[in-house]
Amino acid sequence: MSRVLSTILVISFLSSPAHSQDTKTSDGPAKSVSSGADWTKWGGPSGDFTVYGKDLLEEWPAEGPKQLWKRPFGEGYSSILFKDGKLYATFSTQAEEVVVSLDASTGATNWEHRAARTVWDDMRVGFGLGPNATPLIAGDRIVSIGIAGHLTCLDLTTGELLWEHHLSEEFGRRRRVEEYGYSASPLLYNNKILVRVGGDDYAVVAFEPKEGSLAWKSEAGGISYGAASITKLAGQDQFIYFEPEGVVALNPANGKLLWRWPITFSNGNHLTPTVKCDDNNLFVASQFSTGGGRLLNITKENDKFKIKEIWFTSKLRASCWTHIKIGDYIYGSAGGHEVSFLAAFNWRTGKLAWRKRGFHMAQCLYADGKLIILDQDGTLRLLSVSPEEHEIHGSVKITERTSWTAPTLVGTKLFVRDRKNLLALELAQTP
């Protein structure tokens, strides 16, 4: 049961940067990425849950930040998106999958698009029926994918259906050892919508946003649950994702294979988003008994990529949570599905600086020089961190167990969901 829990946990966090993570420097996130910017994809403006804002509370009161509103919300694990004063998200009812637009200031519904939900015969449904993939806002439309791969493209203003695809039926589906449904969030690159299908025909396909026609398709291959990313490494834009056998990089312009690195696995369900460390290094983590953290060095010579594993340690096993890179250190949970610690480690060496209990399976967001952390029990915390220590500046129980969706920060407003409710908090400093 614990392995099932760890696997299903990741599915709320399976999306990636819409174009590139190069807004982030080798010393940390770029200060040009504002906390007030639109969140049109999983991970926020930079795709890695790092934003720079101002006027956030330095310390929280005992009762926590001010709650602006709270409303009932349905099942699902997708992140909350924001654009032009409106929130966008997905949830499910007993028989339907719903894409919804809300007023960010009140939580009131602007529009809903409902579609009948289907379930694969081999899908395990004990931990819910999603939707698991975070939608993508691409200009004046929003693209969402349901638990069985029903892709819909809707008008962002009205919710009108513009085009759709049934991914597993059209492109094939490669079965996984443990099957929890479709979880791969769509990404945007050069005005093409990149979608992992994990099929016997193609692993990844790209659609034209206007009419949904195919722009390109990759070779066949499986996909795992960990979040994909689009970033520049070794001077080349790369679409990086997990297949059950390891990590893969494609050219996001045409779907051609750039490189792959094999990783030993227990069941092929890699869950952890990768982290770009600098222009040539990538932190890659996995879970279960064969898991651990590793640093891959990526270079290019004569149009061929060379991949080298710099270090590996089982002490940095990781599951579905986010990690935040600041300078030479990465902060986030380390451990397994039963026990994990908040940890700081040097990404150049893999050496642990410290680890602390009480932050189990924590989702981390970095803003205004501090970490905002939501653990799976629904406790929200504000922390300052360094390679030497951490300091808690506020802690409050804010949602129900199990909270598996990373928060969204827009300006000074924090939006948080669990499997029953959606709420908005004010993090601004008081006069």
C-alpha cells in the first residue's frame, strides 16, 4: 500500500516549464521573474516554483496568514493556474471531469466545461480518479488532459470546446507495471503544445494550438510519472522526461532523440521532477529501494551529447515533491514514502548539509527569499534556509490530509487546494 501511495502522490505535480528554465541563473532564480506574473503552467512563471516578489510577511501570526476565501472543490491533483485575474484548474465528480475558471478575488465560478470520464480496465483507482495533469494556458486557450488521456482544448474566455484528442486511442498506450492513469501535463515550446503519450506508436507528440493538428511525433516509448521540463543544457534546448527505464532528452523543436541515461528501477514509476543546476548539470532523483539522487553532466562535442554521472547517493532518494535550487545547494524533502526529511545538499558533490524531521513529502515554493512549504498533512510553513540552518517563521494547519498539490503564488496571494477545498490566503505585510 505504501508503494501505491508514493506512486499516486506524484500525479498532481506532472507538468513543466512552458518554454525554458533559463530565467534561472547558476546562483539561483532570476530576479526578473516576478511573483505577480501569470502562472500558465505547472511550476509558475519559471516552471520551477521560484519567484521574486516583495512585501510578503516576514513572520506569520499564530493563526497563520489571513484567509481571503474558501470554497468546496472536487477531487483531483492538478495545480492552480492564473491569468488576468482568473484562476483555472481541474477536478472530477463521480462521473465527470471538469475544467473550471474562477474569479481569483472571490473564488466564484466564471465557467465550467464538463466531460464524461473513462477509466482504463487496468487502472488502479484507490487514490482517486484525478484529473492528475496540470493544464496549460497557451495564449487564448487552455489545454487539459483527463485521467484516461482525453485531451481538450478550450477557449480561455468562454470554456467552449475548440478541439480534442483521445490520446491512448489515437497514439497507442504502453502499459506500465503499476497503472494510475494519465498524468503528464502539456508544455509549450515555439507555439507548439508538447504532450507525452507514452505509446506503442509515439512517446511524445506536438500539436498546433489553433486546430490541434500534429506538428511532429517522436519515436515510440513509454513514459513515467515524474514531471517533464524544457530547458537549455549544453547550449541546446531540451525536452527532458522519465521513461520507465531512465531519463530521456528530446529536441523540443522536432522530437528527435538527443540522449538517454538508464536508471535501475523497482517498477519504472519515477516520480521526481529533475532540477537544472547550471548550463551543463542536471539533478535527477528517484524513489524506492533502488532509488537515489544523482548528478548528470551533459556536454556536446561534434553534434553528439556526452552524459557522465558525477555522483550518486541513496541518501537523496526522492518521490513526488519539488526541490528548490539556490546557489550551490538544493533544498527539499529527501527519503521515501514512509519517512522523509527536509534536507539541504550541495548539488556539486551530493553531500548533505543538514536534514530535519517534520516536513514529510513537502512541496516547496521559493519567494521573497524564503521557502513556503506545504507538507502532505496540510501544514503550511514559512522558512528561511541556508547551507548552515533553517528557521521557521510561521506554521499553520491549512488543509486536510492528504495535500499533494503544490501551492500557487500570485503577487501576495497564495492559492492552495486539497481533495475537498480550494482557498486563498493573503501573504502581504501589514502596515
